[in-house]
Amino acid sequence: MPSKPSEPDLTHTHPDTGVVASVRIGDCREKLLEFDAVRDSEVDLVFADPPFNWARDYDRHQTGDAWDDAAMSREQYLSFTEEWLNICAESLKETGSMWVNIPDDSAAEIVVHLKKIGMHMVNWCVWHYRFGQNTKGRFINSKVHALYFSKDPYRRTWNPDPILEVSDRRAIYGDPRTENKKDGMPAGMRVPMDVWYGKYWGRIQGNNKERRQKHDNQLPEVYLRRVIACSSNPGDTVLDPFLGSGTTGVVAHAMGRHFIGTEYSRANAEMAFERVVSGPVRDLESLGGDSTAIFANRRGTAATK
Ligand SMILES: C[S@@+](CC[C@H](N)C(=O)[O-])C[C@H]1O[C@@H](n2cnc3c(N)ncnc32)[C@H](O)[C@@H]1O
């Protein structure tokens, strides 16, 4: 893929918190190295949702400058994947974490490569949604993998409190034992399970309030809120090599994190930057915390939030 002419930085300082969001346009394998935080291994959290090599149209703005997702052979795609994974892993602080959002066909290769370069798997989470592409020829896809790795297995930044949710034991049974927990967690709450679903967790389609026009692969704000809240602190630096519609940037900026990101398509990058400046659609404070129990309350006393 040829490199593109350099573009002006898109930089915004948050008026309340002073954190800075900075976006660069071009191939992440070149542009990420322009950030001091990347060269100096000062990044706290990487979130990457790469192109899938599925011939997806990333040129919905018809500018002709978009990434061509079908141009690479499988071998080329895997070597491209290893290149950006290496840059991202090297950008991390010792306490840093890396999350990769990836469908079935390349998840295994990414896990193997990250282990090979010394990253430690914390969780293999699954984002489950109910509106997969319909087909009669095989089982319908209803998940994407959220691979959670840390640089150091013992020193990673980990904040469970802002992501707690009501446990099934409380929501379904109203079990009084959940009111007196010995693990230091608030009554009736738990760290979410590794399969993620629930309110606002569907794919961003149709008339979803979050939907940005001309983006097919937009992630929900609630997903990035969870990742950023548990794996970074206010004032930390979050990196996304594949901005797309900018979900990571908008949520990180609103949550008081510095943000650096790259995007190949100029049109996507400019739209993502606008979104970072204008802020999230959801009230991030109110997201999360709900019960995700799939069975109804059986005692009539259970709480769901
Ligand atoms: C799956 S989308 C990301 C969607 C994003 N997470 C969101 O919520 O909108 C992948 C994006 O990566 C961009 N991209 C593909 N190859 C790239 C590269 N080498 N460097 C930077 N961006 C790239 C594509 O243009 C596309 O916008």
C-alpha cells in the first residue's frame, strides 16, 4: 500500500479537563511513530479494531483515498497485522494493556502472535450481538472477540469499580448473601462476565441514536466506556490505530484521557475528529451497572440496578 502525502494534525484540548486528542491521517504503521508517546513507550492503553480483509468498503465517502480491504492476500494481511501489533505492543508502558476487536477468522492468529512477542492474555472476551448477517448455510455470526492483553501480568492498570454490574444472584433470586459481600465489592455487584451484551450493546445500525452515516463498522460507546474505564485512569494516554468513525477517541476524550489515533482515510479521520470534539451521544456516567440477567426475577424482590 503506497504511503500518502502528509496531512495537518487534528488536535483538540478538552475545555474542562485539558486532555488532548490528536489524530493523524495515513497508514498507522508510519503515522503512529510520529507520536512521542509511541516512540517513548508512554501509552497506557491500546484499543484496535482493524480492517478485517473482508473486502469491506471503507470508501463510503467516495473520496478514493480509503483503505482497500480486498487488496491484500491472506499472507500480506497477516504480515500487516503483525507489523501494527508490534508497533502497538512496543508503545505500551509496563502497566499498559492492549485490546483487539476481531472476528473469528483472524482471532487465533492475533492471540498466537501477541503471546509470541511476550504479551500476556488477561481475558478472551466476546462481544455478543443479536443481529448478525442472516444465512441458511452455516450458523449465524453473533459475536466478535475482544482480546485483552497486558504488557506485564502483575502490574497492569485494572479498575473494576467503574464497570461493576448487578449480579444474577441478586437480580434473579434477590439472594440476601449478595448484600454482605466479603470481597470488598458493593452489595449485589460483580465484575461483568467475559461475554458482553445488554442495553446499548447491539451493533450500531438503522436508526440507532449513535449511528454515524457512512460507517459500517462503528462500535457502541458502551463497549469503549467499559474498556477505557477498567484499563486506564484519567490523564492516561489511549491509542487507537484504526479510528473509523472515532468511537475510541470520542469516549476517551470525554473520560479525561489523552488520545492519539490514526486513520488511513482523510474523510473518515476528519469526521472522527469532529466527533471527538463534539462528544459522545450517550451519558457515559449512566452507562453500565444494569443487570444482564437472562432469566426473570424469581422471588419478586430482586433489584436490577
Ligand atoms: C473496523 S474500522 C474501525 C471502526 C471503529 N472502531 C469505529 O468504532 O468506528 C477500521 C478502520 O481502519 C481504517 N484503516 C484500515 N487500514 C488502516 C491503516 N493501515 N492505517 C490506519 N487506518 C487504517 C479503515 O479506513 C477503517 O476506517
